[in-house]
Amino acid sequence: MCRSSSSSNESFGLSWPSSKKHLHKHLHLSLLLIKRRRAIEMKEGREKKKKKVRSEIEKKNLKLIMENQSIIEENERLRKKALLLSEENQALLSHLKNKLSQETIPPN
């Protein structure tokens, strides 16, 4: 027995419109589905790209925070060193003034 193409398609879960009007409607819906799928894929792509960019920015931010912390620590170390050098300079200057004043005043 010979089956028609429409019944053959129906046995595989496919159905084709029987008239041009139905064919046009079917094609229109197919195009809408394709457009919707593309829009979803594009949106997912944009979201994926945003996540990647956000991740890169967070990595750069963390690197800058660590670098900033290192600079702050180095600044504090140098500040302490400068304070010690200033105190040493004051002590040496005071010692020099005492020595000079003793040399200029004749002993009794």
C-alpha cells in the first residue's frame, strides 16, 4: 500500500501545512522562532562577555589594591627611616654644637 507524503511525515512527527495560507503562517512562525532563538543566543553572548569583562576588572582591581597596599607599607617603612635619620641628625648637630661651644670657651 502506498502512503501519501503528508501521512508519511505525520508518522515521523512532522506536519506540513496543506494550503498556501497555512504554509505562510507556518513559515512566519518558524522565522519568529529562529529570530527568538538568535535573540536569546545574542543576549547570552552579551551576558557571557559582561561576566568575562567583570572578572577581568575584578582581577585588575585586586592587583591594584595589592600594589597600593605594598606602596603604603613601603611609605611607612621610609617614613620611619626618615624619622630615625632626622633624630640621628639632631643628636649629631647637638653634639657638634656642644663640642664647638667647649672649644670657643677657654678653660678657667
